[in-house]
Amino acid sequence: MPAMFSKIPAVFGRPCMFHMLTKIYCPGCGGTRAVYYLLTGHPVLSFLYHPFVIYTLFAVCWITLRYAISLIRGLVCKTPVSYRPSAGWLWAALWIVLGNWALKNFCLIVLHVDLLSIL
């Protein structure tokens, strides 16, 4: 593991205030662990902790690629073609976050299975 990521696990010891007060997960629960596992080369664990992190990585890469292509087209054709992401990207992100939140809390409240602690 790279030395720059060695301090990240210390963040895991800090409790989530929303979870402490309500005993349910917030929509972002698992996000920090997902980023940590993605940065240390474990994309499957990252996805399991919070799929929004992987979605964001792919969305940023895709939007950057499309923007770069539009810039190249503008330089070659002398007519700039701008690329603006559609609202579908935001709707997909919203559904991923809410679906993840609902699934984790359903498992926690109804099935009494704490998904974040068993990963």
C-alpha cells in the first residue's frame, strides 16, 4: 500500500454522527471506505461499500473524454463543438445514492444485517 494512503484508515475510527443519532445509515455511509479501497486497488470492495464512487470515476472519465474530443474537433474543424453532460447523469447518480441508502437501511432495519460491518 502506498505511504500516502496509510493515514486513511484512521478516519474509519470516527463514528458517523447521523448513524449515532438515528441508528440508520446516511446516504453517504461507506463512501470514505469506498474511496480508500478504490485508491488501494480494490474496485470490487469499493463498489460494495458505495457504488457511487465507481460511478463517479467512470462518469468523470467519460465526460473528460467527450470534452477532449470536442476540443480536438474544434481545433481540427475550426468550429468548436461543446459537450454538456445531460441531466441523465445526475438522475443516475441520484438513483444510485438513494438505492444504495435504501438497500443498506432495509437490510439493517428489516433483516437486521449490518452490511457495512460484514464487508
